[in-house]
Amino acid sequence: MKIAETDFQAWMGGVQSRMEGVLARLLPAAGIAPARLHEAMRYATLEGGKRVRPLLAFAAGEVSGASPERVEIAAAAVEMIHAYSLVHDDMPCMDDDVLRRGKPTAHVQYDEATALLVGDALQSLAFQLLSEHRLADDPQQQLDMVKTLASAAGSRGMAGGQQIDLQATGKPLTLPELEFMHVHKTGAIIRAAVLLGASCGEISAERKQHLDQYAKAVGLAFQVVDDVLDYDASTATLGKTAGKDSKQGKPTYVSAMGLPQARQFAEELRAQAHAALRGIGAPARRLAEVADFIVLRKF
Ligand code: GRG
């Protein structure tokens, strides 16, 4: 018996397939020189991934009345930064993995030097997109969007979090240290996705603050669930190597607090995310649903 698709599933599927088309259009064509690099950029970005960050951007755009034509560009920029981070993270000098999104990682499919360039070029393209498309009526607001993504990706955001992660291998971290690492490594880009989506429309300072609180809770919840799934789910379900964190001696929420407590913590963060949206009301419905998806997902 076919189970009926919920309204949220239909919305999510719509955003995911829209983003596939948008990314395919915005990435350089595989036939354009240097073809190997362009082909590898497309390989690393297209046909895979849950597109959680674009989902957050589109849901946040509903809070500010943003036009989908603007949000899709901001979402593509964030997704390109995310794709770049995965390519570099998988390289032998970092996590050294061979499977991502159910296919060989970029350095396995191509070679290490090409994978390095894929990450570099995706990052540049993300900022090119944010600067060459009109995304906000107020130019200062658009400049702030560029700054938000730049600082989220940089040494005081994702790259800094990755550095902490590399240094933490084999060492137990306290819960505050673990949180500090993840707020930077994964949380910063998730926060940027929410803020950039909202910034494509009109957003009051008060609502922005609610969104910021929501993003903090959801960003951490995403990581806690990622740790639970790494422990609990199979490689086939995840499309990436399962059980890798414990094998590499990485501190995780499961190793720090135990599996049932980590699951409970994810639930608490989901409640915090919902609470942060209360001040916004009905326009935040999709954001609440995305928080549920992030916490309840099985892959
Ligand atoms: C290399 C500068 C640099 C940073 C890498 C984000 C990151 C930092 C590494 C990714 C490693 C990792 C598995 C982190 C855990 C959380 C995470 C980002 C998982 C992958 O994100 P998903 O689940 O992936 O959204 P999909 O494939 O669905 O897009």
C-alpha cells in the first residue's frame, strides 16, 4: 500500500528538485574548459544530499516574504560551501573517506589535486553568486549576507571548527568543548542558511533574533543526530561510511553522554527550536517542520 505523501514531504521534494535544477544551471557546464574541474564540481554537488541547508533557507524565506527566485540563489551559494566542505573533509589529509552520498568521494573518483580545486572553486563560485545577483532590495542588506556567509565559512566558523575537530581526534572532550566545536563546524553554515534565506526578504531585528535562536538549536540538533546515526545506522542507509567516528577515536555526543541521552538531547534541542519560533507564529511553520525533519530523519 502506498503511504500518502504529507504536505511537508511534498514541499521538501519541491525544494529539493528545484535546487537540483538551480545548481545544475549555476555550476559551469561540464564541457567548458577546464572540463575535468567542471565535471568534478558537478559530480560533488549534484545528484545527492538531503539539501537541508536549502530547505532551511526556503523555510526562513517564508518568514520574511522573500521571493523564491532570490532564495534559490542564496541557497545555492550555501549549498556550494557545504559541498566544498564535504569534498575537503573526505580527503586523505582530513577524514580520509571513500564514500559520500552513496558514491566514491571526489578525490577517489578524480584525484586529490582535482578535489582540492573543486573545493576552492565551489567556494569562490558561492561568493560570486552572492555578489552578482540582486538578492535584497537594500544593498547594505545584501553586503551583510556576503559577510554572514564569509564569516560562517571561515576560521571563526566552519574552517575553525574543522581545525578543532582534527585536533580533537583521540581526545575526550567535555560537553561544552564538544558544543563549541560543532557550533563552529556545522552550526555556523546552518545558521547562515537560515539568515540568508530570511535576508532575501524583509526581516525585523526581533524576528532575526528568533531565527538566530532557532538556528543555534537546529544546528546543534543536526550534529547530535548525525552522531547518533553514525553510531546507529548502516553505511547503506547513510550513503557514507557508518561508525567512522568511533573508529577514528572522535569525540561525539554518543561517546560523551551515551546513546539514550544523546537521543534525549536531540529532542530537547527540537523543543528549543520550536520555542524560538513561537514569537514568529504561522509564517514559521515550515521552519518548525524542517526542525522535525532534522531530528527525526533516519539518514
Ligand atoms: C573542510 C573546511 C572544511 C570543513 C569541513 C562540515 C565539515 C567541515 C565536514 C563534514 C563532516 C561531517 C560528516 C560533519 C558532520 C555533519 C555534516 C556536515 C554532515 C553532512 O551533512 P549532510 O548530512 O550531508 O547535510 P548531505 O550529503 O545530505 O548534504
